Amino acid sequence: MEHLLPQSLGGMDEVDNLALACSRCNSRRYNFMTGIDPDTEIEVTLFNPRQQNWSEHYVWSIDRLQIVGKTAVGRATCQRLDLNDDRHNDRFIIRARALWLRGGWHPPDGDLCL
């Protein structure tokens, strides 16, 4: 599977090389193309939403507040992008997900939970 280069590393701004992301995830992704799977300590490519299927790599925790990586790619991406605010005391994204859950907007339709 081809992983296209970020613009900061010479990649193009073609639609197939872009993915919609909030500024928080975009800044954490930066120009990283790989991450370390915390379970195996092996370097793997990060999840590419243009080329990979979300449900193959992730599920939601039982309380639906945390993204759980099912594969090395999923776990490494969660770690690299800090998708569950494990390294931030404010836990902003967890608090936001709790509000979205109460509003009925979360998790997205079709997403699986543990």
C-alpha cells in the first residue's frame, strides 16, 4: 500500500494526498509517517484514512470515550497522535467526546465498541 508524502516532505496537495483533520490532530501528525506500536515496540506506518478502513484498526472503548487500536497501525497512530489525551492533563478530547455522547452525536454511526 502506497503512503503518500506529506506536503512538508515534498508531497503534493492533490485530493488523494489530503485528509480532513482538526488542527489538533494535524499538528500532532505533523510530517510523521510512522509510529511505534506500544505493544510490540515495532515501527509501523501511521493510519491513512484515504487508503485504510477505520474499523479494521480501531474500536471505541466500552464507555465510548477512548479510541482503542486493534492493530499495530491503530495502536501506533493512537500513541503518535495522542488520540485519547494520555499526555495532557486537561483531557479536552475525552471531555468533548463525553458531551458529544450525551448529545447523541458520538460515536459515529457504524463504529464498533468493545
